[in-house]
Amino acid sequence: MVAAEPEDGIAFGTARARWVLAATALGTGMAFLDGTVVNVALPKIGGDLDADIAGLQWIVNGYMLMLSSLILLSGSLGDRLGRRRTFVAGVIWFALASLICAVAPNLEVMIAGRILQGIGGALLTPGSLAILQTSFQPSDRAKAVGAWSGLASVSAAIGPFIGGYLVDTGSWRLIFLLNLPLALATVLITMRHVPESRDETATGKLDLAGAALATIGLAGLTFGLISAGDRSFGDPVVISALVIGALALASFVEVERRSSHPMLPPGIFGNIRFTGANLVTVAVYGSLGTATFLLVVYLQTALGYSALEAGASLLPMTLLMLGLSTYAGGLSERIGARIPMTVGPLLMAGGFLLMMRVMPGVDYLTTVLPSVIVLGLGLVATVAPLTSTVLSSVEDHHAGIASGVNNAVARTSQLMAVAAIPLAAGITGDSYRDPVAFDEGFQMAMWISAALAAAGAMVAWVTLAERHAPTRVPEKVYHRHCALDSPPLANSPSTTSR
């Protein structure tokens, strides 16, 4: 049975509404869950597949690379081919890629599986919110997105427990197999209860050239930065990769500037508040992605934590985000975004500096927990006003584009930071397996993350002055998002331009 598209939209609170919410939350929750559990399992995966730190970086960045490159394009794809169809294709693709990861006999196959997972994630992530936007009655869309956000955030909270338990009691391969029943349930519910929708007014070609250049550019820079850890910046392979990446990204900018249908409209950065908010995004999510990537590995290899204990160590940060983000969003609407987005990154920097106290033999309650709490409070102060600023800095009809761009910026900053910061901190080769060597690198990486977050605070103070403040106030529908991976996509039919 294929659900027909409702004439006036689905009413929130009805049985059909619950099925649509279940389908979209299951799909995106699967992707969120996978992101948290993979980080927890990295030491075990590295040990079984004989991966050095570069291998662990690629396990994380292989997924992030494709997600960063294709998430904008996939919004337009859903508009044209059907949002339900694209969402289902993404879920199935993600599940098949998960199966490849689960049976991977070596590191190369694992990385290939993660790259394929990134493609699936790019297809399903924007599609879930686009489905909510087009399926529900206009008056109920904010409620639907808020409910979706809360349900999807639960996966981020329980992910470390599920991942840690499966790794400690079974095998890391189970964390990928877990996606198969979730994907099956998502597809069955979606095909039976979710109406199809597409943008009949969408015109122009898909920006395939832009997507290809973005992928090549990010892949080149990522490969060059990660390879420099084992080689050197003077190595011909490293130089070639960095040059190719830089040239591809420069070509991407030129293609987007000349294109009549760019997936990243250059003109959107003409607003200083929008540009400033995205620069803050680079700093906040780049530092956060690196710190969480290294912390869960460091706790297991240097402090002897189990996978479950390492994953659970970050739970207070998630709970703070879930519990306080709504209030932070309300505060930023009363006093403006400048102060929260300055104080927030500074608190994050303080959390990273406190993490420098984490070393072998220390107690969780007196060392790890305070740093996680301060970091969580910094995220609480930053994320809701950041999302609101991104949306309020552009006209209403560009809200989807603005949010999609910001989401892509967050993913890209994490991608580049996870590739570059460990290298700058001296975490190369097998040093993550040596507690003494890893300790030195971890301390330096926290210094760099703190400096990056503090730079984000400076950018916010300069670019978000009241003289630049907009008059439009965005809807309060995003403030409960846990934001451990990236900001939520806007609740608009598309995350790209047409």
C-alpha cells in the first residue's frame, strides 16, 4: 500500500502523524546512532584491523567526506525525484553499506564501507525534515520538527551505551549489523504511511559539477593532511593531494559563482551575520569533532576505560543539551545572539583546557566530568542562537538553503579538523596505542581545540554586533537538538537552491 499525499497535510497527534514521525526519526536516528557508536568502537576496530591513527581518521572521515560533499545536492535530488523515494533510497543504501562495514576483513574495506555510508547519510538526512515539512499541516510543522528533534536526539544519548555494550560483550561488528533491522523497519513504515512529495516548480539542472569538485577538493585535502602524518609535507604524494584538493575547491567556487543553479549560492555569504555565524560554526564544530574523536579513544587506550565507560563519559554533555537548549534559545531571543555566541565558545575552550587534566590514574568525577560539563554548557549557550542567527540572517524563502549550507559547513569543519589537528598535535602512526606518546599528543590537541573555540568567540563578538541585527525572529523549533554532530537542517522542503 502506498500512501497518497494529503490535500491539506497531516494533523499532528493523529495516528498517521505518529507513523510519519516514527519513520523519519528512525531513519535519521539510525544515522545519528551510527555516528556515536562508531567513535566508541574505534580502539577495538583499530586493533582488529591493524589500523594506525590515520586508519582511525579515515574511518571517521570517510563517512564525513561524502556527507559534507553531497548533503546539499541531495536536497535538490529529493525535490525532483520525490522526497520519500530519495529518503528510502538513502536508508537502503546506508543499510547495505553498514553490512559491508560489519563484514569488513581489512581496513580498506571498512573505509570503503564508511564512504558508502556517507552517501546514504547524505540522501536520508535532509529528506527526513523535508518529508515533515511537506506532509504536515502548516500550523503543525513546528510541532512535528520539535518532536522529530527530540526523538532523534534520544539516539545520540543512548548511542554510547548501546555501542559500548555491544563492543564490550560481543563485537564491534554488531554496531553495524544493528542498522539492518532499523533500516528494514524504516522502509516498511515509510512505504506504507509516508506520502510522496516533490517540488513541481523545481527547474534547472542538478549541480553535479559542483558536487564532484567539492568531493575531489575535500578528499584531496583530507588525504594530504592525513598522509602527512606518516610521510611529510614535502612528500610528492602529499603535495600532489593538497594541490589537487586546493585547485578543485578553487574551481568549485568559480563554478558556483557562474552557475545558474548552484548548490552553494555565493551571494548568500554577502550578509555579515550569516558569514559570521558560519565562521563560528567552523570553530565550534571543528574543535568539538576533534576533541570527542580523541577523548573516547584516549580514555580507552590510556586510562583503561571500557568502551561502555568511555561512551558514557560524554552523556552529561548530551543531557545538558537536551535539557537546557530550549531555555538558551529563549534567552538569545531576548538579549540577542552576540553575548551567548561569545560566551558559549569561551566555555567550550575552558572545557577543552580542563580536559588537559585528564591523564592516566585520574578520577572521572574530579577530572573528566567537570570538563564534559563545562563543554556541554558551552554548547548549550552556542548552538540554539547559532541556528537562529543562520535562519534569521536571510529571507524566509532562503531558510532551507541557509540551514543546509550551515550543516555542510559544520560537517566540513569536522572533516578538516579531524584530519589536521591530530597531525598538528603529533598524534601519528601507532602513537595512540602508546599511553605516554598519546598523552603528549592529547594535551596539545586540547590546546589547539581550545584556541580554535576561542577564535570562534572573537568572530561572534565582531560579526554579531547589534547594528547588524535582523528584525525577523525565526521559529523556535530547533532548540532541543543535541547538536553533537552538526546543526539541524531547516524545516523547509529543500536544503539547496533550485
